[in-house]
Amino acid sequence: MNSETRLSNFFARQRTLLAQERAAEVERSSLLLSNCPPKLLEQKGLSLGGLGVVGMNIGLGGKTLVELERPTAYHTSPIFPPHTLRPGDLARIEANVSAAGSSKKGAAAKKPAEGKASQTAEGVVYRVTDTRIVIAIDGSDSSSEDLDLPERCRVVKLANSVTYDRMDKTVDQLERIVGGTSNEKITPERNRLIQVLLAVAVKSQNPPIPDVQFFDDSLNDSQKDAVRFCLQAPEVACIHGPPGTGKTHTLIEIIRQLTSITPANPKPLRLLVCGASNLSVDNILERLLALPASEKATGKLKVTRIGHPARVMAHQGILDSTLEVKAGRTEQAALAKDVKNELETALGVLSGKGKGVKGKGPRGAERRKLWDEVKALRKEYRQREGGVVNSVLSESQVVLATCHSAGGRQLRNHDFDVVIIDEATQALEAVCWIPILKGKKLILAGDPMQLPPTVLSVDDKKKKKASGLPPKPSPKDKKTTPAPPVSEEKPPDEGEGTDSDSGDGSSSSDSESGDKGKDKEPIPPKKKEKPVRPKTRVPLLRPPRTLETTLFDRLEKMYGGSIKRMLQVQYRMHADICAFPSQTLYSSKLTSSPAVAAHLLRDLPETHADSPDDEKEVLGTPVVFFDTAGCEYFERLEGDGDEGSRCNENEATVVKNWVDRLISSGVQPTQIAVISPYQAQVTLLTSLIRPQYGPELEIGTVDGMQGREKDAVIISLVRSNETREVGFLKEKRRLNVAMTRAKRHLCVVGDSSTVCYGGKYLKRWLAWLEHNADVRYAGLE
């Protein structure tokens, strides 16, 4: 198969998978919105009802910012109930629908939208507090018709088609660039990066660089090696950061090196730093803002944050670094501000919420005239603001954004020397290409042994049936084509070009060695001991089986260990907690820092014990396993059919009892997390524990805890049944995330007689727990 055919298949497969995912999200959203009564939608956190418009303002890009709250006339408390609306979500403002006769009222509410005045508006959640939500409505969307919202509104979360539109456009643009049909001028460096990532050309060998003088002397050897590796790489480098290994710490050093003049970096470079989530981007920004102005650097870094992160209001430094605030402080912003004030005054009159406006806004010809004025002012504001935004971004040495927002209007004509993507193993490949097309060099950071991107269109059954693709290789076939060890430089091999989506969810070369039950690195079979293929061999590009195959996964399979460096010292877990993940998923290369290797709950200042036995059992044991085998604590299915989730009431009681013992021994609720793979169990545990200990004690799903840590973590496995089914417990990456959240104490509650039938990995884990944990009978006395 020639290169053109492989590229064509790759792009076609990406489009197919993105279309399936879009359809799955739209279907889920439309089913919920059409079938669920208003009360149930609110209970599911997908809507907020009984809202009133507080005011309308103008935001960046000429967007209309509609601010809503719960009026005291209709609610006893202004505080919103629990919901899932977050900054960046697509949402619709529409007439409030009561529980009774919702379908009739819903139909009636749509009628005004057919005229010139629209009583519904779609936009993006701009900001959320406990009492107010702000929706940003694009000027281009609302300019064709008057925006006349009803007195009582509700906000409904929608399927986010904007993200898919942007990914589709990026795939189209990428195909045009590779095919040579793009009108865009592509520099040789950008073209070279694209060719390497798509296996059109092999990556260059890393040239030697002068000795690196590190800004941060506290970096360990593996972190320093990763920094050197990223500085050396001409096109692309990956950092594999297992839990607690200081991945962000390492990225900060790389950013400092690239933006400073050093022997290894002759001129300061311009960087675009992205992440899969707002949280990851804000985390990097906070660290950058805390840096002192170095003697090696030319003053303090000029950084600008694009987008509206959930934490932007919580941290003044982040707020001051956002594009919106910085643009408002420039000299050129004065004229734009005058236009903005006129716009906001006009919108205030239209909404009837402006200063000095009494009653409802104008109607008829007067309203149409005022709306035409708003459209003209918005156009003028956009033009003036565009120049201000451009000047702010042009002066910024580091621009930070989520991968998605990097494709916005603000960065349309901006190029960068280096693109850095954090949490790359949690981002779809298509969304990563949005920032990549703006850079000449790429650095990816993540951990392929933690949870992949959330993909709605894939379930356990569909994973085994990838339509239109050859069947997955059998385990026997896999043994003949292992990927090389992490630290070994090795030429690309056709065997490494196989797809990363394996039946058990593994996507890393390290996991294969773990499954063999050995702590040493995998030894290539005799078949591979033939003469080494030339290093100039171009690796193979293969279409992904699912969207869970990330760019990080694909590059690792294409280039093997030569594409990445692994951080090998973790600063979070007790050595006993770290041992099993290290052996099975990280080729026994993950070691514990002496600072954390022996730390226990008893070392916390507030902890105490009534007896030596209590101190040993509760505060002095790093890993505890409550085995419910033989207790007949069977799980229960909550909900209907495949949509249901599972819970286990007796197991929840065991968890609650252990939480009681921990807290009675002085462990603070803020230091404890209770997690489970199943939402129904989380709901049950919340009802048992939250009334006594409040929201400080965190209870959530494994997915929600990724990237977090607590001193004590209790995992409820839930599954216990006579058919010995374990569901997605067999996903080793989910289990890895669960057990690596704990710093000093890990408690596992589960039925070994069921869980041991979940495959080789779970069987090994239970055997390890039996030999290394304090195993206790979980019967309720």
C-alpha cells in the first residue's frame, strides 16, 4: 500500500469516527431533551430553570453576554442546584417550561422564534458562579434577528457541535496541506513536522546540543533527561509522565529553556502551550506566573491566556493574564471601549435592564431601529478590537489555550516556533491538530497508561468490532512484535506501526512487558534478531480503530521508544502503593522518592490512635484489602438496561465503616477520597457519607479523580455476581488511575471471587494484594 493510499485511509477513518462521535453526542442530547421532563433534566444537571435576565453586556469578539440568575420572586434561594454546565459548554436560553404540560408549552415557546424577535438563543457558557450564569452569544448568530428573551428563562445544555465543526475543518485543512492543494503558505519547518507526524517522512536524528544549564536545580535525572531530549528534538518529542512524577514541573523547565537565550537555545522562541482541559492550562499558567524574573531571561515572561477557564475568577493572576483583560488595558483599547459602552447601553435599553430603564424594552419600529444600531456598533467594535487583540498577542512570548480554543478567531494569523500539548493522552488526535498546524515543532506530554479521551460512540462491545478494518492481532501475534523499551534508541520498525487500541485497553509498549508477569524489560523474540533495518525507513501510518487512539499512542507505536522519555521518580505514593503499577504498567522503572517512600497516615500532625493495635491497623498500613468473597454482597443494577449503572449496598456500608475509623483516628475529611468506577455507587456512597462529613470528603468516579491526589483513598469495586462479570473493571487504565490517587493509604473493597475472573491483569492485582496488602474479612458484624 503506497503512502497516498495510507494517508487517504487515515483521513477517511478520522472523518468516520468523528461523525460517529458527533452523532452519538447529538443523539444523547436530543433524547434527553425530548424525553425528559424539565424536573428530570434539572436532576441530571443538564438544565437550570426559572431564571431571569439580569443584563446584557459585550465580550471579546463582539459577543453578547447574557447574564442570568434565579429571581427571588420565584426561588427561596439564589444559589443554583447541582448542575453540569461549565465554561465552554454549548447551551440554549429558552422560555421556562413547567413540569405540567411541558410539551405544549415547549411548542408554544418556539413560535416567537419564527418571527423577527427571537425568544431562544444558542451560545457558549462564558462564566458560572454559585448564583449567576453568563452565556456568550456570537454576534454573527444574533445579528440577523432581534434577541428578545422571555421574562422567565431556562438554560439547557446542548451537544457541542462547534468542537466537531472545528475538528472537521482541521482534518480537511491537514489533508489539503499534505496533498499540496492548500492556498495557505506553509513554511518548510511546519511542513516537515506534518510529514513526520503522518509518517510521510521519518523523524530526524536528535543533534547534540551544548550542556544545558537548568533553571530548576531540584529536577531529578529523568526530568533533566526529558528536558534535554525535548530541546534536542528537531520535530517532535514526547514526555511520558506516570502519576506523581512532576510532568508539569518538567514542562515549566522546558518553557523556561525555550523562551530564554542559553547555549542550548541561541534565541528565545515563541510558544503555544495547550492542554486537553482548562484545568491543565490554568495549572501551567499559575506555575509560570509564580516564576521569578531570571537573570538568564530577558525579564519576566509575557504570557497571555486565551479562553475563559472555570478558575479564571478564582485567581487574580490568571484573570490579569487573560486576553480580555490585557486587551482592555492597552492604549488602543480606549476607542474600542467607547464603542463598547454605546453597545452595552443600547442592549440595556433593548432588554429593559439598562441603567435608568423602567419596565420592558421598546417595541415595534423603535426596537428595529435600535437593533440596527446595535448591529452597526458591533461591527465597528469588532474591527477596533481586532487590532487591539492582535497587538497583545504579537507581544506575547507564551500563549496558553485549550487545544480547541487555539483554533479561534484570535490566533487565526499567528504562528509559533514550538507547540506544547499537556494531557495529550486525554485529547482526541483531531483536536490536537488544531494547535499543531500553527507550529514548527511539537512536544507532547501525558501518560498513555491513564484514562484515554472520553468517547461516547465506543463501548466494550463495539471496541471488539472495528468496522472496515482488519481484525486485531491475536495475543500470539502480538508476542512477535513487541515495541522497544522506553529508554532505548531504536530505528522505526514496521512492527511498531500496529494500531494502539488493544483488546484490554493498553496503548503503551510498557504494558506488554507487565502482562508477562516479569519485572524486567521485554526481550525481543529471536525473529527480531535479524539485521536491523536502516534508520531511514519511513514508519507506517495506520488508521485508528477508535477515537481513543491518541496522537501520543500512535507516535509511540510508529517510532517506539525513540520518540519519548519517561519520568521515573514519583513524589506522591508510599512505595507499597506504587509497587504494583510500576511492575505491571511501567516496566518496573517507576521508583518512589525517599521523601514519600515510607510516609503513612500516622505521620500527619492531626492523627492519633487509642491503642497500638489501632495505630498499626488504621494509621500504619499503606494498603488494606477488604475482601467480600463468600459474603454474598451482590451488586444491583440501577436504571434501565445498558443505560443503567451498578451499586452494592453492603460494600458501601463497609466503605462507610472504614471512613468512620479513619476520621475517628484524626484523618481529616479533606484528606480522604472515596471513589468507584460506577456512578450509581457514587450516588449511594454520597447519601451515606455526605450528611455526616459534608462536602469536604470527596466522593466521585475514577474518571473525575484523574489528575488528583489524596492522603487516603478508598476504592469500591462494586462487582459481585454469580456470573463473574466485571464490566469495565478490566480496563487496566481505569484501575491504574484509581490506585495511584493515594499518597499514604489505599483501601480496596471488593469481591475477589468475582474480580479474579476479569482477566490476567485483575488476577495479578488480586494475587499482589493477597501477598502485599493487609487482607481483612469484610463481613458486617
